[in-house]
Amino acid sequence: MKKVACPTCGTLALFSQANPWRPFCTERCRLIDLGAWATESYAIPAKPGEDDLPENDSDPESR
């Protein structure tokens, strides 16, 4: 059976269907990770683009 490091605490966790929280070791670690995403503690850096403009600024006739 393959074991992987839990992304939250680093404990080795079983990576199989026998572990319902995979790749996490416990439900607690899974919820900690989910909470970090929900509070935006994790972020993927991106450059501002056209999709980031307010809707009225993307209309060429409004310029």
C-alpha cells in the first residue's frame, strides 16, 4: 500500500480507498486545509488581465 505525506501535518497517510480522507491523514487535517482555502490563506498568484476589469470598463463604447 502506498503512503503519502499529509499536506497539512506531514504524517504518512495511506493513499487508498481505505482512507476516506486521502491524501490527508484524518478528517481534521482535511477540514484545516478546507478552512485555509475558504479564508483565502492560500492564493494562486496571477497577473491582472482583461477578465479582472469591471464590467462597464470592458465596453469600448463607454470610453
